[in-house]
Amino acid sequence: MADMASLLEKPRLDRDTLAMRAALEMPDGAVVNLGIGIPTLVSQYVPEGRQLLYHSESGVLGYGPMADPGQEDMDLINAGGQFLKWVPGMAFFHSADAFAMMRGGHVDISVLGALQVSEKGDLANWMLPERGIGNIGGAMDLAAGAKRIIVTMEHVDKKGHPKVVRECSYPLTVRGRVSLVVTDIAVLAMTPQGLLLKEVAPGWTADEVQALTEPRLLVAPDLHEITL
Amino acid sequence: MADMASLLEKPRLDRDTLAMRAALEMPDGAVVNLGIGIPTLVSQYVPEGRQLLYHSESGVLGYGPMADPGQEDMDLINAGGQFLKWVPGMAFFHSADAFAMMRGGHVDISVLGALQVSEKGDLANWMLPERGIGNIGGAMDLAAGAKRIIVTMEHVDKKGHPKVVRECSYPLTVRGRVSLVVTDIAVLAMTPQGLLLKEVAPGWTADEVQALTEPRLLVAPDLHEITL
Amino acid sequence: MPLDKVVPDFRQAVADVFDGASIFVDGFGGPGGMAQFLLLTLWERGVKGLTLISNTAGIGMTAGFGVPGGRAYIDHSILIENGRVKKIIASFPVAGNPSRVTPFERAFRQGKIELEVVPQGTLAERIRAGGAGIGAFYTPTGAGTLVAQGKETRAINGREHVLEYALTADFAFVRAARADRAGNLVYKGSSRNFNAVMATAARVTIVEADEIVEVGGLDPECIITPCIYVDRVVPRPKDDTPVLAETYYARVGARAKP
Amino acid sequence: MPLDKVVPDFRQAVADVFDGASIFVDGFGGPGGMAQFLLLTLWERGVKGLTLISNTAGIGMTAGFGVPGGRAYIDHSILIENGRVKKIIASFPVAGNPSRVTPFERAFRQGKIELEVVPQGTLAERIRAGGAGIGAFYTPTGAGTLVAQGKETRAINGREHVLEYALTADFAFVRAARADRAGNLVYKGSSRNFNAVMATAARVTIVEADEIVEVGGLDPECIITPCIYVDRVVPRPKDDTPVLAETYYARVGARAKP
């Protein structure tokens, strides 16, 4: 068993590399909603030649890059309050329609951050109990409605506690809908048998990932290092 | 008691005069939806100086007169399939929104035709049992949702049977929501005490109207002839 | 180019419509907003056992609803009178005038077709719910009437409401005034009606567009159906002779009069 | 001219907002789409005991959400920090960053204000239902989580759904990019969001419009909020100095710092 303290010091993927790995999951033509934080970075790393259609619960479909400095328009933001560029092919809609799209299953992939993910695919991402108040925002609708939920997050929290857990202790966002977890040390797929460790960050072993993970992981026969 | 056979021969208001009387009920600024048939005629007789906002469940608000011959556009119809004129200030919307407006109480007055109206304000207007099949169309939503329901109809059916009844024997459109009935011989208001006869067609008496009406009518102290 | 949804012809557009499929068909009643070329092509393909969900059960072809005098266009009737339709869900199934007996009414009286009559607003709302992932809803419409029979009810704010379930379909046949190549749509006037709702609630939404423009050719503030809902866009020919009723009658007359 | 809904000034527009009223307030989070002049005027009037229903509980003024660097606009916070608000219904009540403590969060921790947190889509849908006369609906969102506690649930198509009730308010404060004199509205970009939903569900809908045109000046195909939903339209001044946070702070600083 690996030594915890040294494991926590071991280099992990940075946020951009993590986003790059998540970006590989986006099939050509997919309708994608990117949550606040690491998920937002994903759009920067989508492999060339793949065209995605971006949905934002602020009421925008088909948006492109962020606005150039000095060109920010308060009337064109994404769900994180960042400014989007005016590009051809966008469509705007109100909030009831924006969420109808999610809940109705019209968004193919939702990429979300997480505080905890359980081995059953439960997700907790809206409230740190110690804060005692939290922002649900659009996370519950995305998590309930998108066809595929990908979580991107650091593998452990700031105190070194595993964020991949047997049971979420934080308030839930959704039950049983996460299908892939991309962290800074591993890629985990939800399977009927349990969480399957498919990839590890360069230099990491299955045992080391397991040491920072609460539930027992299945290890893929073709376990390999994350490549981009 | 008046003699039935002769009463049925007695002159009554024509459809246009009936529509004129109903038109007096439209307050300035009201949002109005006019059903197929006599109700549609109402818009032609709104007193000058009153501006109404017309709603059609075909997805049009703020429409004006019918299209001129030769100018008909299949993409601009009312709920009866008649062609509307393109006028400034219209707004278009889809069917879910068109009915949200009705059901949500945003239409002030719905004018509907009827097969039967009961003394409790029940309305039957979508199926003649002898036909065995009928068109509900938008009638149930209008009848359920508009703030005020005015019925315009002939006082008796083609066989001379009263259409103002104690209990509707035809399939219902809505229960207890009719507030005024304008017929070709009388104006009847729904009150907590029962149906109140307020006006009679020129030459008609309260007894004569009662003879062609199934439930017992209350007679207004200031009963008078319909004036336009 | 997965974000280009234009398919060149109607045959390809409806190639995967299968026996027993459910199809949303728009058209308030008349030809406006109705995807007649899709209907015609489906009739040519001979698919059967269909469930059609639509405001009417095809009244325009017989009763002349919403069409200026002298013209008549095909509608659902061409599928019904050829025995391709098992069931209709509609709010205005028959002609207003009982003397105008439509192919649907004839089939219904012969016991050859099922009918579910739904109030128009409840029909629109059930389809919207289907597209919006709402499982069911309580509406005051129809409370205390035939349409509430066998349904759950609940008093909300002192008023009786009826529980109605979401409605989805395998396909939607939508007619748009303009589409861009990605499938963003705008309609014209009252022809928007059920089209914009049905587009959201089908597994496969197929659009017959009077005009197709490049992406960016539609004002983003005015797009009524965002492309997220659209699977295929087919250009509708300018010449509507093939979908005139007289053309159809000439064709079936030459084969077997219904 | 009952179809002319323009009122000349903000004071007149909010004159009937009463103590204890519920108010829909738009603004996704930042200043875009937020009716700041209506909020400012309401603060000046001193009405209290309000319930605000909004996506956030006022985060933009403190946390700089959705505003280019260096600027800050007033928001709900000016009502909250002056004790005018009894309850907030919101989906994103506090700043994302816990170090940015908003007036709402401060009041909440002091037990001075009630909070109902609603998932954003459920909030939008409950308001839509309120405007559309739908009493309640079943949504899969929130099933099995805290937000479902104490609520009825039902399995629909094998999936757990939560029963959510319609939400209406006494007033809606809406910000439109353009209005015609009858109250037809269009918005700009992402600022449409809750505005177009809230406009439908209030007893009185008051619009702060960046521009007002004559009836007929808006494309009927592009009207997002038909005038049926609108009660009053007030022109928003071009100069937004009065609603900048710094102007407000200068004013309250001169009287009593919150």
C-alpha cells in the first residue's frame, strides 16, 4: 500500500490537462453543456475536426469562444457569468426552454464538477455542508436530464480526503447518473459491476489511485496511462 | 303561458344583431377570444372607440380584420380557418403558448357558441350525441381558462328544444364557468341565486322567454328590451 | 459535417419511418404549416400501422379548412383512406359540418381506426411536456368532463385539476418557413402553431423547409426552434403541384379509387 | 388608449407595490437583463416584507458576476441589506466563492431572511406553470435529493419524479431590450432568460425597456413576450449612473452605511 502523505505530494494532472482528457470524450456533433470551473476549459481542447454544439443554461445554443477583452457584452454570458463572443448560428431562448432542453434529454453530454461522486454514480456538487448554504443552480437539471454525465474534478479534496466515495455524505445533486469520472490522477467508468479504473495519470499506479479512493475499484485489463 | 308553436314562429334577433348585443359586453382594452360561428361576428360590432386585443388559438395576438379577397394567406388564419389581414402589432406564438395564455387567465373574455347551457353555468358545445364524434378543439381550454365566459347562441335548437337547461344532457365542455348568455331572444346572467333574465328581444315578454327555457328564470326588476 | 442536417430528398428523409411508428403531424387544420411532401412520400413508401398525433385527423382536404377557394391540398387523409393509420390522437378530428365526411370519419365509423380526443391546449401541453422532460402535469382543462374519465384528479387552490401525461412520438413531420443548414427554424404567421411544439418531442424531427439558408442566415433573436431539436431538413420544392389534392386523386384514380 | 402601456416614470410604475408583496426579479446573475431602475425606485419607496423570486439572491453587486471588470451595478442586495426582504426563492443564492459574502448571505446567517432553494430548471418551470395555468407538474429533477424532501413523488416510465407546484407573484420586474407601446417585448442575447418566463406569471408585469417603439415597430415573428402579459412599460434612461453600485454607496454612505 502506498504511503498517503507522499501520494498527496505526487504530481498530478493540471486543470488544463484534465480538461484535455475530458475533451476526448466529446463525439463529433454532440450537444454539450459545460459546467462552471474545469468543465468550461474543456471547449478549448476539443480535438480538431470535431464540431460540437454548446448549450448554456443562460439561454444560448451554438456559442463559440469567449469575448475578446474590451468586447464584453453584459447581454451575452454563459452560466458562469463569462462573456461570449457574438458568432453566427447562435440561438437564444428563455430559462424554461433552456431547461426543457436538458430535462428533455436533448443535451448529449453534461460535464460537471463535483464535491463527491459515489461508486453508484451519485453526484454531490452543490453544497459544502460546512458552508451551510449552497447554489443548486442548473446542476440538478443537467445531472438529471443530460444523456451522459461526465464529472471532472480533483481526485481528493483540499484536506486530502477522497472525493470518490462509497456513499456521498454531502447533499446529493442526483442519484446514479454519473457515467465517467475524469480526475487529476485517473479515469473511472461507472459499470454495472462497480467503478472501473481505466486510465491513470503518468507515473501513477492502480494501487496508488486506490489508496486515494474510498470504494474498491475494478481495474481494467487494459489499464493504461492517460494519453492525449 | 304562451303557446309553444306560435312562439317558435315569432321573430327573433338575427345572428348579426345577436353579435351586436354581445359586442356591448367588451370593455375597452379587453383581451378577447372569439369562437367559431356567431362569436366571430362580434368583432365587427364593437362600439367605436373601444380597442380590443384579439387572441386566436391558432397562435395570433392582436389581429385585425379578415383578409381581402385575393389576399388570403394560408399562413395567417384564425381558429376557424378564416384568413386574417397582416396588420401592425400582431404577435405569433406556438400552440403550447397560445393555450398557456388561456389557461393562465390572460384572456379576459371568451365568447363561445353552445349546444346547451345549464342554470349552473355548465356548458356543452363540442359534441352532438347523435353524431357520436366531436371536435373539442380549443373550447375546453377557453372555457376553463378565460376570466369571463360569454355564450352566444340561438335560444332553442332546430327542433325547438330549449338550449338553456337544468342539466346539460350533452357531453360537457366545462362546469360552472359561463357568466352571461346572449341568445336571439334574451340576455341571461348567471347569479348565485340562479339564471337572471335581464333583457328580452323586442316584442318578447319574460313569460315567453321562460316558455322556451327549461330552468326557472329569475326576472330582473329592471327587465328591458335589448337595445344596441 | 454533423451539424449540417440537410438531406437532399424526401425519400431519404423518411427512409427510417417504420411500420407501427408514431408521428407528430402539424398543420392547424389547413395546408399552412403542414409538411405535405413528407406525408406524400410516406404514403408512397407504404408504411402502415401508424399512430398520427395532430390537431385534426385530416379535415382540410375534404372540408376546405384554411385554404382559399378552389384549391385543396393533401393531408393525413391520404394515409388514412389507404389503411395506413391505426390510431389518431387529435383535438379536432372531424369537419365542423357533419355533411363533410372525411376519410377519418368514414374509417372511424367503420371501426377501422382508433381515436383519442384531447383538448387542444392539453394536446399542446402534453407534447411540450414530452419535449421538456416533464412526466405529467395537472391542468384544470377538462375537469368534470368526459376527457377526465378514468384520470386522476386533484384540487389545487380550490380548483379541480386533471392529471395528464407527457406525449412523445417516434417522428415529427415539421414544416418551417426557413431553416438554416444546422436545423435552426423559423415559421410564418399562424403556421408556427403545433410545429414548434412537436419539433421538441420526437425521437427524430424531420423538417420540410420552404427555404434553406446558411448557418448565420437567421437572426439568433428570432429563431423559434433551435437546432438542438432537429435531425433532418429537406428543401420543399417551389412547385406544389405534387401535393395538390387533384394530383393525388389523378394518381390514385389511375390505380384504385379509395 | 388602454393598449398604450407606457408610463413616464419609475415612481409611477411601482407605486402600487405593497408591503408583503412577492416580486419576480430577473437577471441571470449579472446586470444583463436586470431592471435596476425598478429595484432602485422600490428601495427609495421603502416598501418592506417583500418576497423576491429570482435566479440569485443578489450576487452581482458583491461578486462581480457577469459584469466586465471595474463596473458594478446595484441588484436585489439594496433591498436585502436594508431589511426590506422577508424571503428569497432562488436557485443560486450566494456567490460561488465563499469569501464573497453577499448581503443576502449575511442576512441569512443572522437569521433575518428566509430562503427556499429551488433547482434552476424547476424554478423556471414552476414560474412557467404559474403563467400557463398548470397547477403542478412532475419532474425528475431533484428526485432522491434534499429538494424532494417532504414532496410527493411518483414513478413515471420507471423513473422517480417529484411533484412541484406552480409559482406566481404579485409583480414581475422585467428588463427588455425593446418594447412597443402596447407592451410587446424583445430581449437581447442571454438577457432573455428568466425575464420572458416571469413576465407571464405575475399579477402585474412592469417592464423597464431600453428602447420603446411604436406599435408595429417590432417584427411580429420575433416578439418573445406578447403584450398580453405586460401591464406597464417604463423607458430606461440611457445614462445608467443612478444604478451603478458606486452611486448607491455614495447615497447610503451619506445617510447610514449598511
